[in-house]
Amino acid sequence: MYEANWMSIIPPLLAIVLAIITRQVILSLSVGIWIGFCLLQSVNPLAGIGLALDGIVNVFSDAGDTRVLMFTLIIGGLIATIERVGGVRGFIHLLEHRNWVTNGKRAEWLAFGTGVVVFIESNITLLIAGAISRPLFDRYKISREKLAYIIDSTSAPICVLIPLNAWGAVIISLLGSSAIENPIDIFIYAIPFNLYPIAVICVSALVIFRNIDIGPMKKAQARTKTGELLWANATPMVDPSILSQQVERTEADKARFMIVPITIMVISMPLGLYVTGDGDLSAGSGSTSVLWAVLAALVSSWALVLQQKRLDLEELMQIFLKGAGGLLPVTMILLFALALGDVANLLGTGVYVAQLVQESIPLALLLPLLFIISGFIAFSIGSSWGTFAIMIPLAMQIAVSLDLNSSLFLAAVLSGSVFGDHASPISDTTVVASMASATDHIDHVRTQLPYALISAAIATFGFLLLGFLLL
């Protein structure tokens, strides 16, 4: 039995430092796993490589972890299918031709509402909201930087609050690998304490309602009013896949190709929890439910496409494999994160850190400290999911060791991770927001940062208050 000591913190700490320096999350996690098994078994580095490989393979011995890894790949195939068969174009056509948008304010609320409603995955939320709203923003002379800010504020911040999507599945899986009982309950109870996403959503709604433009955003808005969509020498980030959303819609492109599978997935999730929990939603298997839900969505999507003779089975399979391949990096991050969490549990990392915390840090400061650390890591590596992988197992071990509310600790980590991701210029969601809005990436980062910092200040104060009141 390994006795926890100061070396127990080396694997996750090394993974954090390497991730910040190299911005290579998978490589950093693998080094942490390798060092962890070297310490655990007191072996030389060469022998530790074999143990680390076994540790990664052993992740698949947990059925729940395997189901979530499968889910992540399948959701990629589902997204690719919806895009390819014209579901996105059909949805855009449905919104644009209902005369729901007649002025600039309504265009802003459309971008906001689309981000809130389409919570299947953060990047597809950005693509859909940007594709729908960008022509309207240009028409009513609202800056593209403001569009990028609005859709960026309603993608990841919304997704992290919803247990019925890829984000929820990953978080629940990481909780389960941290020896947390009832991970679904822990996640659900953390939602009202997830202060940064809530603050971001409320601030962006207030910005639209009161037409609040501050700092660089005010200058961008003044420029757009003169008819200049971009600053001189600005380089709009427009990817071919974004431009393809503007191709002429055909009669075969129907909104139902998107609405039906997403609706079925949302409905199937609680139904799966009910079935696997024998009538008790809180006792259901989250990993089983999300896998069932996304498979049901995929089957319904394929059935609809085949029934309409939009594509044949061979084409659907090729699209699925291409889409699954697109989320392979995310799946790899999750796999290595689960393996690092396992070795950290064996080393007693959380127990040792909890002892240090109990002796040196006031309990009231733990939540804001976790928020700030998670934010710094996510900002540095540009990945909220990568930060989840590093910080959730560590935070849960600390909470369990100190016998404190795990949901509060989870909320602090999730909030910090989304803040860092939201503010980081190297975050994939920040980049996609710039692409979807056809604006210069650095201009988007500069105009969004003041709003992100205001929301972060609100969250920090809130976590400090929660620490004094509840810990």
C-alpha cells in the first residue's frame, strides 16, 4: 500500500506545468501517468513505460469510462451527419424566413437565443449561431466583434450547465473516476453554484438589453456604424466550412434533419436515467444514458435521411467515420485524463493535498483559489476540457478528504475552466467564435476580455462569499 507523501503531487503538478509550457495536453497527461506509475511501483523509468501503458489500457476495464469514450466519438459522427444532410441550412432557412428579426436588437437576441437553445456541443453552437446571425448583424450595422462576444458567451457557458450533452457526459465520467458516489447528483447540485457561466450569460443579456458597449467594443461599434465591417488590415477568420453554411439552400435541406435527432437525444437522456435507475432518475447510469441517447439520435437521423433518400447507407457511414475522427483528439484527452485520475487515486494525491490545505489555507479561500488556478490553467492551455481532466479529480479528492461539499468544489473548477477558455486567445471555442463571426481573432479577444473579466470578478467574489458561508 503506497503511503501518500509530497511526491504524490508530482504527477498532476507535472501534467499542469507541461500543459502550460507545451500546450500539448495529451503529451502532458501521458508524462504524468508515466511518472505516477514509476513512483507507485518504485521502478525505473523504462519499466514505468510498460506500467503506464497498462494503466491506460485498464481504463477500458471500467464499463462507464468506455461508454463515455464511445459517446464522444459517436457525437462527432452525429454532428457531421446533421451538417452534411443540410439540417443546419434548413434550420437557418426556418429562422430567417419567419420574419422574426426586423431590427438590430432582435438580431442580437436571435444570436443569444440560438446559443442558449442549441446546447448539443459548443463548437456547433457557435457555427449555427454565427451562420444565422452574421448577415443580420451586417445588415443592421452591429459589429461582428459583438456577434463573436454574444455567441462565445452562450456556447461553452451554456453547455457546461447542461448534463444532457457531451460536456455533461465528460464531467460525470471524471467524477465517477474520482470515486465520487452519485456523480450525476453532484453535477446537478453544482449547477446553481457554477457562478462564472451564470455571470457570463447574465452579463451578455444585460449588454444586449441595455446596449452596453465598453472599451474596444465601443470603438468597434462606432466603426461599424460608419459602414466599416472590420478594422484596416484586420484579417477575418473565415474557414471554408463556415462559408459553406451560406451556400444556396436546396429544397432537400430541411430543418427536421437537425431538430428531430437533437430532440430525440434530449428526451432519451432522462428516459435512460429512468430505465437504468429502475424508476429513480438520480440512481440511473449517466454513462449508459448518454450513450443510449446519442445512439438513438444517430439512428433517427439516419432513418430520416434514408427515408427521404437524401443519402445512401455507404455515404452515411463515411460521414460518420469522418465526424468521429474529428473528435478523436477529445477522446484521447479524456482517455489519458481518466488514466491520470486512476494513478492519482492510487498515490493518494488528494489526501495529501487536503492535509496541506487543512494546515496552511483557510477553508473559506479554497473555492476562489480553485477558481483562479483552474482559470489560469485553462487560459494557458486553451482548453476547458483539458483543465477538467487535470483539476476535477484533484478537487474531488480534496473535498472528500476534508469531508466538504463536493458540488461547491466542482462548481469552482468548472467555472474557472470556462473562464480561462473564454478569455484565452488559443482556445478552440474562441477561435471558432471568431471564424463563425468572420471577424479578426485578436479583435474578438480584445473586445471580449473586459466583459469576461467583469464576470470573473463577480464569480470570484461569489466563491469567496460561498466559502465563508458554507465551508
